Amino acid sequence: MHTSTQTVKLLAPGGTQRMAFTALSEGADGVYVGARGWSRRPSQMDLTDEEIKELSEFASAMGREVKVALNAMPGPTEMPRLMQKVEAYAGWGVSGFVLSDPGCILAVRRHFPTIDIHVSIGSAVTNREDIRFYKALGGSCIILPYRLQPDEVKAIKTEVGMNVEIFLFQPMPHGLVCPGKCIMSSYLVYKEWSDEEDDTLSGTANRGARGCARVCQAGWDVVAPDAELSGKSTLRNDPFLQLWELPGFVEAGVDYLKLQGRERSEELMQDITGFYRRLIDAILDRGPDLLLQPFVPEWQELRKRWTMERTRRVGQLLGSVRDPQ
């Protein structure tokens, strides 16, 4: 029997309130949700304030966490409204916020010295100095890019001394664009958004209702000095659900293992959350002695379902660029 001292937590998405409730019931240690009109995802995948309040009460009763994504980049006139929402959510007992804008991180930390601040993928950190910068601003936890390996994650924790979060996806060896600071879609498709209480706000280029249309995954003509890179290509290749790398990341001391999927179906995310709950528990129980082969059939089936839903969603989003109406 392996006795682990790791405290790694499984963080699942809540694209709907029901998805969030289900994830907690399936064993997620926490869920992250978007505040309507203030996250990087489309507003129909965000929650209303009343839904966030109900979810926070539900999670608190279970001893679980709720992280609210406010990772749009607000303009100067929007900051007071954003801070009003932060104060309300903190009063309801949410455990933390997902932020990307440096000014927002600084402002939230100044007003709430002890609350968790997860630095969003929208910050697109690429090196240790980036991480030190966000730690100095007040970030509690940093989301790392897909391409890092367990030994690199362990080195970051040792050298920088900040909590780390990784997506439950295999490291991505290929792709010309990293997730994060991208506003390509805003140049090709315009969709207005509105705060649920103030429809006069106009928003920013990376705000959810004007969000990612996956244009990087369309066919692009790439011309590069390296002939092997030239030709027809997508600018970014989506990674696949992780399995073989997971014990290494747990051993490296990762604090949060994060599932993407606010845009996926509730049924798929329920099954994926349950699968990773069982897998993480088995790793914590058995450590390096765990045989992963018994998990392969279910993992392969989930990968297939994930790819089917992702492909369908990408097609819909690319269609919105070709025909904005």
C-alpha cells in the first residue's frame, strides 16, 4: 500500500449549473464557472449571479471549492462593476477567482488579501519570469502550458514557490500558436455581449460573447524557412485527454489537475470527471506501483467522444466566422 502525502485536487468545469453540480457529485474537489459576460467563453456557457450563489452554497456544504472566472480584460470604466461582482461572490463564499488581466489581479489581491487567485490560461505564461511576475502581483496559482513535462513542473514549483495547475491533457508537441493571449476571432466575427445587469457595456476583444471561433484550427497556408513546416496546416493542434503522464505530474507536486469542457455536453463531462476521480485516487493510493493498463479502454472511449464533440463544436464556430448571421 502506497501512502501519499499529495494534496492534488481535481478541478472540473461548470458550463451550466447542472454540469457544476454533477461534477461535484462525481468527486471533483472544485469547479470553475464563468460569470455571465465576464469570462473568455461565450456568455451562454457562463452562469448568472443567482446560479453562482446557489452553487457556492451547495459546494460549501460539501467542503468543496468554487472558482469564478472573471478573465476578460475590462476597460477602465468597467473596473468598478467588476470589483462589485468580486465583492458579491466573495461574500457568498466562493473560494477564488480565475483572472488574466494584471490590473485585475492586483486590484482583487489588494481588496481580498487571502482569497485564491488562479492566473488564467489567458495570461499565456511561457517562462519562469512570467510566473514570478504574476506571483508578485498576488497570484496564488498559475496555469501552465500543455507542453511542459513533469520534471519541468517540479522545477518550477521548487524555484518559484507558487502553486501550479495543469490541464488534464497530454503535452502538446506541435502547433504554431499557444493558448492564451489571442484575439484573432474578434477581427473576423463581431458579437456584442451584455452584463446581466447593465446592457450598456461594450466589452473587450477577448470577452466571451465575442469569444474564440477556433480560427486557428481552420486550414492555413504556412510558409516557413523549415520546409517540413510549410504547407497546409492548422495553427494549433488540440491535445488529447491525459493518461500515461498523470502519475508523473502527481509525483511532481501539481496542486490542481484541471479539466476543460465548459462547451462540452453535461453527459460527457460527468463521465470524464468520474473517470479522473477514480484514476487520481488510484494513483494516490498505489503511487508508482499502479498499473494503468486497466484504465485504457475507458480512456480510449472518452477520447473518442471528446474528439467527436470537439470536432462538431469547431465546425460550428468556424461556421460563425464564414456566416456571422
